[in-house]
Amino acid sequence: MSALVDGRAAAPLVNASRFRAAHEGEWDRLDQLVTRMEKRSVRALSEDDILALPLLYRSALSSLSVARETSLDRALVTYLEQLCTRAYFQLYGVPDTATRQLGRFFARDWPLSVQALWRETLICLVLTVAGVIAGWWLVATDPSWYYSIIPDAMSGGRDPSASAETLSATIYGPQEGGGLATFAAYLFTHNSQVAIFAFALGFAFTVPTVLLLVYNGLTLGAMLCLFASKGLGLNFLGWLTIHGSTEMFAIILAGAAGMKIGTAVAFPGREARTEAAVIAGRSAAIAMAGVVLMLLVAGLLEGIGRQTVQSDAMRYGIGLSALAGWLTYYYLPRRQEDQDALAA
């Protein structure tokens, strides 16, 4: 019953013990579900628990409202406030710890973002291969093209006038600094810059990205043709494979990420261009963060290969194993709920 206070209906009297007895089971279940989510994740809940969670949360909010309105004991109000706060953060986005975020990046976000770029990745691969073929053909038909394609800093004496012995020394030469170290460092820096610009300039309707990928293929094709003309094609490819399999893959993925944004700007559909670019950039940015890590790995592989591995078979083995590892990591099928979570 309600009493009149100054002509207004006062809040109905509620028996605290009966109120607690009527709802305590729901509060306890909500507390258990929230605790399980805090210790593990929402994956620790069954389907029935997930369906019950929002209902239990709303019931707890209703109980809190009644407890406040009827001035029930302060301990109960405090308990319900804390319970509702914990449930709110679990339902609507409690910030994960840095460890969890890092684990989710490697386990789900990074590989799924690369999977989402598979069309653009294939296009970038085709552009790179086309550049390699064109670079090889140009130098094979007219060696003077080599000087137009390869910058002096990258060439470093590796040109059509060099002897087979000179070229061989650049891939099997002394390991303490010298020309080989300089060439390797320049090549890594060059490829890193190509990857960064291929992504960063993708917004310009993908045109700079396409040109960079083709040019990068041209330089590779020209170099391969030069060494092959001296009977060292497979030897040079082995030296390149140990780190280049990771570097080239990283460049292709960077181009794919830039192309994703560029095509969204060029063909936004029903969205505004800016909004379309932002949507496309979410997964592309995650993929690009992974590309930076790939380039770091490539740098480590290059250092190991240049300093310790002289066998062509081992160079091919390490490089192709790295490539197989990347392909497995990126394109291993993931659970559908993980894919849905990334899309959201």
C-alpha cells in the first residue's frame, strides 16, 4: 500500500527480506555469468547463458531501481550497483587488457584482415609478376634498360658489365660489412619504403599503388635477368628467397591494403567517400600493422641468411618455409564467429 505524503503517493513499502528472496536467484546467476566473462571471455558462456544475460541484466537494473526508490538497506543497494556496473561493462564493451588485445590481434584480427583482402592481394600479385616479366624482357632484349630501371644505389657494381665472378661475390662474398651488407641493407630499406608508400598512397584511387608494385616487379625482373645472364639466376634467387619471400609478400599485402582504401574512395557505393574510406581502412590498417611486423621478420631473416647461410638449398629451404608459414597463418580457416566479430 502507498501512503500519502503532502498530497502525493509515497513509494510503496517493500519487505527487504521478501524482496531479496524473490530476486536473489537471478542476481546470483548474473553474478556467476559476469564473473565467468571477467575471468575468461564470453566464449565461456553457453548459448542459454548468452540469451539469459541481457534479461538478467535488465532484471537487476529493475531491482536496483526498486531498492533505491524504497530505501532498502544500503548494503543491498551497493551490491546491486556494483553488479549492474560489472554487467554493463561486459555487455557493452569493457576494455580488454593489453595482453588480451595483443593475443586477439595475432590469433584473429591480423589473419582475418589479410583474408578479407584476398581479391586485392591477387591483383597485387599479378601486377608484381607482370612487372617481373616486363623487367626481365626489357633487360634481355636491351641491357641498357638495366641502367634505367635499377638505381645506382641499388646497383653498386651489379650491372651488365660485371663479370660472373664479381656478381657471385655479391651473394657469396665476405660477411663482415662490405658491399654485400650495403646492398642487403639498401634492398631492405627500399622494399620497406615501397610497402609503406604502396599503402599510404592507395587513397589516390590506387594509381600510385599500382605503379609502385609494377616498378618493384621491374627491378626484381631486371636483377634476375642480369644474374641469370651470367649463369647465377638460381643462386641469386636463393639469396633473395631467404628474406625476399617475406618482404615481397609484405609489399603485396601493403599494396592490397592501399588498394582496398583506394577502391572504396573511387567506388563508394551508397556511402559518402570519406565514410567508405574509413570503413575500408579499418581492416586495411590492421593488415598494415602486420606488414610492419613482417618487414621486421624479413630483416632478421636477411641478417641470419647473410651472416650464417651459404648453401643455396638451405636458403631456399628457409625462404620457402617462411612463405609456407605465412600462407598457413593467414589463410587457415577461422571460425565463423571470429569472422563476424571482425566484420562488426
